[in-house]
Amino acid sequence: MSDSIYLYSPSWILTAAFALALTISTTLKVWLGIRQARHVALHRNYVPKAFSQNVPLSAHRKAADYTIAKARAGMLELAMGVIVLVAWTLLGGLSALNSSLIQWLGGGMIQQIALLTSFVLVSGLLDLPLTLYQTFVIEERFGFNKMTLRLWLIDLSKSCVIGGLVGLPIAALILWLMGAAGNQWWLWAWCVWMGFNLLLLLIYPAFIAPLFNKFTPLDDELLKARVTALMQRCGFSAKGLFVMDGSKRSAHANAYFTGFGAAKRVVFYDTLLSRLSAAEVDAVLAHELGHFRHWHIGKRILMMFGLSLLCFSLVGWLANQVWFYQGLGVDPNLNAPNDGLALLLFMLSLPVFGFFLTPILAALSRRHEFEADAYAVAKTSGPDLYTALLKLYEDNATTLTPDPFYAKVYYSHPPASERLARIALQTL
């Protein structure tokens, strides 16, 4: 009788559900990664017919090799991630860390902040080897990495300082609300979190991004005139047009809008400007304008509002359930707050269950990309957008032959063949 009661206890059910979701999601990720690597390798030695006149075989092979290398590194990252996740949860790592800090600091706000800080630091240290490998081995091998170890260490130091200055006060405020705002703490915490994210949209372009990259006003008068005319034609305004020294760290190229409201600014990577013609830059910028015209950014912010509200309300309920802690390998504190534990356990378990939403979110993002492309074709030139994207695919070593199923699950942007084919049709 006692065994049957244990089998149907909420904590056991959560343990089983977590283990099952982790097993299924990991198996799917491995299967998808193998499919991607095999499919790309199978098509490595010939360029798809639609691109045979524009993409040299050497570039196509480079993209295939780069994709396969990243897929293999992704497998290693996945294996390490699963091991670390299980160690934190079901094997009691988080529980042991929490108990040690309680013995040292007692059970109060300082201990909870120390728990969050220790978790972030340990997790960051565990991620370092793979981060270094991806940057200084894979990216270096294919000619993309431009960073020195010194610059990498400087960036890491800046990130840690900014993370501490920004993250610790927010964490302390949320922990304080969890203990002082009653059963509805999660609603107040959600308001603080969303306000913080909106504030970041305003201050990041002007105060945080310049700590890592140099932003100079666009000084190409011809291009400046074209871009300004395009934005006026599309009914947009920005606080400035800037060139970012992306080549300082990577050979990858891009352009983007950043900021919010009156703080919006247009940023071009210097690598992008060195590769594309003025008309092609126009077309790429028109694509970014298309995201704003179709309210994609606003829709994503609203989605973030809704999902984060759901998450905070769920944490608000789970934080009071003993089985939530026990089911994930943690003994809750009896004489001290469990707020930090609740936040960490939720953060650790959410990706396991949230993985199954990945195909839906990816499909929505691809639809937005198609709409932005259509807007760019209507406002500029379809052929210019086509050639610009083709250059960017080649320069960024983006494979032209991804596994179709892998692309449907993961790709936030349409595969090159689908995207360029649709642009070609819209241009006719």
C-alpha cells in the first residue's frame, strides 16, 4: 500500500515527467542533429541547380563543412548540458549547494542572492570550455573569428561586471517581492521584470552596446542619402545611422534595428558594408523595416509579455508546493525561504518542457521573415535583395542544403532555397 502511494505521489510524478521529457527531447535533438549532418554531407559535393551559376563549389563545401562542424559541437554541448542538468536537479547538486550556503550564511536574503550568484558562476565556468572551442577552434578554422584571447577576456570581464551591476539588483528585488508581497508577489515581480526589459531596450543601444563595440556615424554620403530616402519613403525615422566594427570580433556580416521608440537606431556591420553594393544594403535595410511595418517586433514583445506572465504565475504556485522541490531532487528549506530555489528549479526545468514549442515558434518566425522579404521587394528591388542574401549566405557559410525536417524544427529563418525562390517569384 505504501509503495503504491509513493508511486502516485506528486513528487514522483514530476520526477517521472521530467525524466521522460528530458529523454524524449534529448533523443529528438540527437536524431535531428544526425539528420542535419548526414543530409549536408550527402549534398556537399554539388551545388544545387538554382545556385550553380552564382555559388562556387568551394564556397558550398565550406558551408557544408562549417555546418557539420557546428552540428558535432552541438552534440557535445547537448551531452554536457544534459549531464549538468541532471547533476543540478535529480542528483542533488543544487540541493547540496543550497545546504552549504545555508550553513555558511544562514537562511536569509544574502544566502539566496549567494545561491543565485553561485549557480550563475558555476554554470558559466562549466560552459567556458565549449565557448572557447567554438570561438577559437571552429570559428577560427573557417576564418570567422577575429578575436584575440585578450579581447575575449576583456569582453568576459565586462559581461560579468554588467551582469552583476544589472542582474543582482533585479534578482534582489524579485526575491524581496517573493517574501514581502503575499500570494500575488508573482504579479508584482512580472511588472518589475517587464519594466526592466523595456528599459533595457531603451538604454542598451546608447550605454551598453558601446562598451563592446565602436559605433561611428555612417559617413558614406551616397549610401546615407539612399538609406534616408528609403526610410522616409517607408515612413520611418531613427535616431541615427551607425557603422559597428563587427570585423573586430568576427567576419560574419549583418545589419539591424535596435532600440525602442525614439531611441531606435540603424546599425550596419562594417563587414556588411564592405561586401554589398548600396542598392543591396538598401534592400537588406528594407527587410528590417518590414519587421517593424508588420509589427513583428511589437507582436514578439506582446508574446514575451504573455509568456512571462504565465511563467511568473506558474512559479508563484509551484514555489509553495513541496513536491515541486522534491520531484526535482531538492530538499526544501524548513526554516528558511525557498524563493531562490524555486526560481532556479523553474529556470532549469522550463527548457526541458518548452522544447516541444520550438517548431511552432520557429514556424512563426519564418513566416515573419517571408513577410519582411515581401516588404523589401515592394519597397526596393527584388534582384538586389536576392543578390544581397546570396552574398550573405556565402560569406556566413550558410548551407544551401539543410535537412528539411531539421529546418522545420529549428530554423528561425527560411532555408536559402525557399527564401530566394519566393523572392524570385515576387520579382517576376
